[in-house]
Amino acid sequence: MARTGPGVDVLSFDEIDWLRGNSPAWRLLNAENAPLMLSFLDQVFVTENARSISATELVGRLDDVLYALNERLGERTFPKQARAYLDDWAAPDTGWLRKYYPEGSDEPHYDVTPAVEKALAWVRGLQARSFVGTESRLNTIFLLLRQMVFGAETDPEERLKELRRQQREIAEEIARVEAGEVDLLEGSALRDRYQQLSTTAKELLSDFREVEENFRKLDRNLREKIATWQGAKGELLDDVLGSRESIADSDQGKSFQAFYDFLLSASRQEELTRLLAGVHELTAISDPDPRMRHIHYDWLDAAERTQTMVRQLSEQLRRFLDDQIWSENRRVLDILHSIEVHALALREQQRITVGTELDATGPAIVLPVERPLYAPVRRIPINSTSVRPAEDEADPGVLFDQVYVDPAPLRRGVFRALARSPQVGLAELIRNQPLQHGLAEIVTYLALDDEGFRVVFDEHHAEELTWRDAEGRERRATLPRVIFTHAKATAGVDL
């Protein structure tokens, strides 16, 4: 980025030329089938806020779109099959779709890349707008400037001066309202603010994909650093765990975590729901966006997926470090084995004893009283006359019929329930999400551990849980009442 003055960034000729040849968003806008891609991907991934779609479902939806377009525009307008188009869009040299295999699935899934979001934002900016608001954005600029200046102010007198100014303004407004002078926003001002609200909310939703992509880049950089490390393992761990580039400690990681904690608050969700409902009841907003009424739930869903992805990256990074340590230990064992083989070969060839002679470093002094007395080893008789061969052969396959319960779906179910209520009981969770693995799944619920919620056990009240096993028989278990609650609201759990 070229600079022509302090804080002024100007795109140079070389940078624009490089972007034209390397930017996936620019290549998408120049692609022959750009209208098909942009309209289809916008409908599936942006309008419907889909973050992961299986290949089977996406192929079926694209096939319906291709059929309708070929019927309207001509049979050979789009001659390829739907799966072929998806493979082209997900190719490494295009970078428009991310094709990956989720954990525990053998079917590929798709998600759009941030380049598609940028291209769609640019296309939407080309559309003519009947109303362009400016006042609300100017107010936002003033608000941000005040927050930055006074948020970094260290002088207590300056802070008190600003707080007293705000106090006077609030007192004056209270006095005007008590006198019957109520200043209402005009219709144009309401539409101006609603337009900015809608634009900012959608931009925030689209930014989650770029946040995920940046987290993946941080993860790849850490893996490259681990793979090419030449120093000691202790120095590597100190560098990785204490680095500013780690996923959780990066600026983007801290900002995302603060946003996630803010949005996860039950009181904030109730306030957002109430405010959005009130805005859409205003008569001045003649053409409201239906997605805006529940946009905070879309934020929460996207943030939860990002949080899950960060957790998976952290687990994969830990396993990667474990594999690296195992490989190094295996290499040491291979070196020792190689030394033994060469030593044996040398002994056979030269008929000499391989060893090292050392001069005595000191006399060996052994006192007679230090020698322990002889103690005979006690022999235990073994009677094997009563051992008989088994009459029935045991099935070794029973050893492999073990049940593994993945805690990740259970944890997501708890977060979804806490998004609607500040606390939820285990019995309610099981009613809404029936058990699949019986008692093993209940034990996994009891062992759940996460920074976002706490598990509270009420020993004074018991509750009975019922489920059906694989053979259809009803099972029952009685245990103390179990309650899941937000981490910051544990002290206020109503038992």
C-alpha cells in the first residue's frame, strides 16, 4: 500500500495489477459464469446464512437452478453437470468455495470463502439506492471518536469533565421531557438509521467467514513454524504458547471472544430482541428487511460455528504437537537400534569385544557389615489340577462393541438451550434432544466442561430420567438434579 502522507493509503499501479491477477474476488467478477455463481451462492450461503452444506444437498439445489435457467435461456446455456460446476468453483486456483470433510463425516461439505462475500458486497454497491443516509454515519463517527479519546484518557480530571458534560446533557433532556417537550426523530432520520443498521448487521455477519479464514491462516503459520523448528522442544513450546500469533491471544481472537461473550449474555439477547421488534413496528420503516428481526440469532449461530472451529483447530494443533514429539522419540529409538546393529556387525567381523576402557577413578571400598544376609526365596506352590478347559468359546468381537459419545454435539445443544434461557436442566435437554447412547450419554453430559457454562448439581432434589435402549426397552435413572447455566451467572442459579 503506497502512502502519500501520514495515515493516507493509496493503491499503487503495481498493487492494483497484482490484485487483478491474484485476487479470488476479482477473478470471480471476471468469470464467464459470474451471474450464475453470485446469484446461487448469495441465495444459499448469504441470504439463508448457511455455513456448511453437504455435497449431496448443494448438488441437488444447483441442479434445480441449472434446469430452470436452461429452460428459460436455452438448453446449452449451462451444459455441465451441477457437480462439475461445484468442483470448478472449489478448485485451488479459483478459491470461491471451501470443500472440506467435517469431523466424523465421509461426505464433503461446502462453504463460501471471504472472496465471494467481497464480490457480492461490491455488486450490491452498484445498485441504485432511492435513499442515501448520511446523518447517522456522522453521529457514529462522533461517538467512536469520543470512545477512543476518552477511553484512552489517563487524567482523572479530564474524565470527570466529560462525565459531568454528559450528566448536564441528560439532566437538560430530562427537564425538557418533564416539561412536555419530546424531540422525536423524523421519518427520514429513522430510515437513515435503519439503513445503516441493516448494512452494518449484514457486514458483521459476512465478516465471520473472514474471521474463520484468518484463524485458519494463524493455525497454518503455527504448523509451519513447528515443522521447520530447529531448536529445542522447550523453546518451541514457549514460542508457540507465548506467541502473539496464537489463535486465542491474537487481536482478532480477543475481539471475537469479547463479541461472543457479549452476545451470549441472556440480558443482551433479550434487549436485542425487544429493540429489533420495536424498530420493525415503526410506521416510518415502510419496507423493513425480514432478516433484521432475527439477525442476532444469525450472529449467534455464526459465532458458535466459529467458536467450534477454533476449538477444533486448538485440538488439532495439540495432536500435531503430540505427533511431532512421538516422531522425535521414534527417531531416537531408531538411532539407538542402528547403533546396536552396527556394534554387533563389527563384533562378528573383527572378533573383538566392542567396548570402552576407563581408568579406575577411585578405589572400590566394600565393608563386610554392609553386605546383606542371605534370605532364601519363598516358593509358592501352584495347583493346576483343578483347571479345566472352557466349555463355550468366548466371542472376541464383544471387546470391540464399545460406545463412544462425542461431547461436541452435546455441548452445542447446551449452548442452544442457554441462548433461549439463562439456565436449563438436564431433564429438559434430554426431552428436547433424546438420548442416542443411553447411560453413556448421561455420563458424558455430567462430565461436560466449557468456559461458557457451568454444571450445577442440586443434591437436595432428585429427578428421574427415562429413555429407551437399542432394543426398545424403557430405562430409568434417578440422580440429583443437574442444571446448566451461563458461566457468569452461576452465583445466581435458582435451586
